[in-house]
Amino acid sequence: MPELSSTSPDALAPFARTVDLLGPEGFERLRRAFVAVIGLGGVGSHAAAALVRAGVGALRLVDFDKVSATSLNRHACATLRDVGRPKVVVLAEYLAAVSPASRIERHEAFFHVETADALLAGPPDFVIDAIDSVTPKAALLRACVERSIAVLSCMGASARTDPMALRFADLAETSVCPLARAVREKLKHHGIRGGFTALYSIEPPRPPLPPDLAEETLRRGRVRRRLPSLSTMPGIFGYAAAGHVIQKLAGA
């Protein structure tokens, strides 16, 4: 795990309520923890913000994309001034201002088989998978399973409105979510049918819309149809994911 910066009592004051809930020993486990958040859109950016605000000591941020105007309705911290800037840079700057004592790594990179060793080096104590396309998502999950790295995989948050429909389950037990179904099919060809937790919704999603070609120029990979989204659901997914990981790391 990366070495943490030294902390003073004043630096730890923002985490007092976390200590109240988890106890000193649980909080100390968070301070020693190293978490990777891979995919920094609506879900991943909110998850990363919650982890740092809870006191996680070291965070690795990974994303290849840049901020677009249409992502502002669901991103945790990006503003109009950030459009066109790398998501990983925008989020890292924000998190460093929230918790200067935390160690924030940033990797402007696309996750695939060739980058897996570098992006999972350490290894992290936990990975939050917030990738929204099937092939790199399956590559990340396969890499975590093969390396015995704890991972929570966030499935589709867009095109939904019901926060009460979120569920945690082994990937093999997920239902309704088209992204979870596609990931299961992809991993099945590698002999992986589950063995890690997925966060998903049992609410049927609204149908996708035609691609936004202007936004797709910022992306890597195939052109994808756009998904309608409220400002709420990606954040709810992100905070639910962070809460799961925080409790696992703290031994709550």
C-alpha cells in the first residue's frame, strides 16, 4: 500500500463523526486502507468522494475519459469550467482539497488486459468497479478474481428512478439489469460465474437513445447509445458502493 502522509489532530478533525460510528480501531483500519476506484463518471466520482470523506487513507483513481457537458448532471464535483479536462484530474484535485492527508493517485488510463498489472499493482485492499461498458468491465472483474482482489462491481444506474430497488448480491444471483447480464455472459467464457458482490437495480431501465456523437469523440471504444439519467441515481449507487466498502474495510 502507498505510504500515507502524516496526520495531525487538526487534520483528523473532519473525520470525528466517522470515528464516533466506527470506533477508533475501525477508523484506523480505514486510514491504512488502499482502495482503487476504476471509472469516474456519476457512480465512481461519488463513491470516491464518500471514501475520502470517510477517511480512507489511500485512493487510486482510474479513468480514460474527459468531462463532457452532458455528464455534469450526475458527476460529484465537475463544473462547466472542467468540460474537456480529464475526469481523473478534476476529481483528484477536488479530493485533495477535501482531505490533504489522504494519498490520491491518478491514472488517466483505459483498463484492459494489457494495463491490468499496472492499474492493480499494490494490490489494493478493495476495488470499486464503476466502469460502464462491458468489455473493460469484464476485464477488470476477471483480473480481480484471478488476483484474489476484493471487488465490488456497480451495474447500471442510468435510466432508473427508484432508489429502493438497489440490491447487493453475488453476480451469479443478479437479475433484471442488462449490464449485469452482459457481464455474466462475458465472464462465463473465462469460467467465472460469480464469486464477488455486485450492486444492481431490480428496476427495469428505460430504453436507450441514439448515440450522442459529439460526446463519443471523447471516449475510447465503440460508439454507444446514450442512456437517460437523473442527477440522483448515479450518486445513490456511488454512495451505496462506498458504504459497502467502508464497512468491509473497517470490520463493521
